[in-house]
Amino acid sequence: MFNISVIGGGEIDENTCEIAYRVGKLLAENNAIVVCGGLTGVMECVAHGAADAGGTSIGILPGNRVEEGNGYLTARLPTGIGFARDFLVIRMGEAVIAIDGASGTHTEAYFTLSEGKSLICIGNLSVKREKPSDGKLFRAATPEEAVKIALEEAKVYRESVT
């Protein structure tokens, strides 16, 4: 069972929500634990997909209250550290899927690469590898492709740290 972090915007359109929902459902169907920021938008849609497939989703929350997490999460972890929790979302995942997003998602994407982890982007998130020690960067056209790559890369990551 791998931990796959999913990052993305808090304010999204219906199409982006459908993509995130499908990613969450596919991850759960493949026995992966979904890790996210726990709030709205991509975070809520991915947790919804995981919940509908009987999976587990963990929300790493910026505030102090478990109530701020969306209703689809299996576990809510209030950190009280605001946006600094973004690093914890990345640290907990063995691979990261990025769907949509703005400055917060870009920060998480670059955390991912600087941690040496694989980042799988669905959509047009404009990130790039800056140095040889950065993690791998993939572009996926579909949720199915993104999940397949994420699971493969999570396996490689786990083997590299054991």
C-alpha cells in the first residue's frame, strides 16, 4: 500500500473536479492511501473519489480544527502551521499527482521535485526540473495514466529509501 499525495487548487471547475474524483477512486481501487491538503476543490474531489471506492484519504490541514477538513476524508490531521503544511503533504507521499492549481500548488510541486520525488502532472501546471538532483517530472493525459505512473514511481521511491 503506497501513500500518494494529490495536490491542486481549492477553487476548481467541474471538469477538474471530475479528474480529481477519478484519480481518488483509481488510487483507492489500487489500495493506495490518498494524502491531500484536506480542504475544498481538488482536495475534496479526490477524497470523495477515494471514499466512494472504499479507500482511505488523509487530510493534512492548515489550521487547528479537525472540522475544517472536508467531509470525505478518512482522517483529518490539524497542524496549526498554515501553508507550511504543504511540505508535510509532499513529505508523506511516495509520489505526487498534481491537478490544476495556482501558487500553492506550484509551491508543492517544487517541494516534490526538490525532495527527489516523482511529480505527475495532469493539465498545464507550468513546472520544470531545475537541477539533476530533482525528482522526475511526468505529464499525464488521463487520470488512469497518472495513477499508473504514480504507483510505479512510488514503488521505485520506496525501494530507494529502504
